[in-house]
Amino acid sequence: MPKQRTKRDRRSAERKGRWAEWLCCFSLWLRGYRILGTRLRLSGGEIDILAVKGKALAVIEVKARPSLEAALAAVSLPNWRRRHAAANQYLSGRSHLHSLGIRFDLMVVRRRRWPKHIKDVWRAEG
């Protein structure tokens, strides 16, 4: 039987997640990205970070995990599809962003390391 997460465990995970997202935003900003939003909750799903650089709109999923492999395993195909639906919903009311190419990235935050940014980790079918 799986271990029940306590309220304290959930709060700790929430703080860790917020810290990871902030660190990723800072890393992106240093590399010339413009952050459009964080923790965007839409009916289609949630987007951790939405950022623009050049002609690319990056939908970024942030995972704080001990290894790159663990982070990649933590994001499933249905997970990416939800982010795709959320991105489409976000874009539907913002015609000024329609000329940008959309890209789905993953940023992995590991203990005592700078975030690893994996660009174009998933592509929508069709």
C-alpha cells in the first residue's frame, strides 16, 4: 500500500516546486527569454512556464527530480497532450502570438545544479 502524503509533505513539495520554477525562470531570463506567464491554469491543463525567444513560443514543464531520467519518466504522453490543449487555449485569445512556432520543452532541476533545459522534447501529432 502506498504511503499517504501528509499535509506537511505536500507543503514541502509545493515549496520545492515553486523554487524550481523560479530558478528555471531566472535561468531562461538570463538567456534572453521573455517570460509570458508561470503556473498558468487553463481548462485544458496547466503550463508551468510560457516563454518567448525569437520566433519560438516555449511551453515549459518543470520537474525537480534527482536525475534527468527520473524527470523524463515523470512526464507522460497524456501530460504533454494536456499542455498542448492548454497552450492552444492560451493562444486562442492572443492573435499577436499566432506567428510564433510552438515548442514543448522540459527543464529539470536537480539538487545543487543549474537547471537543465531540454528543448523540443515533445511534438504534437499532426
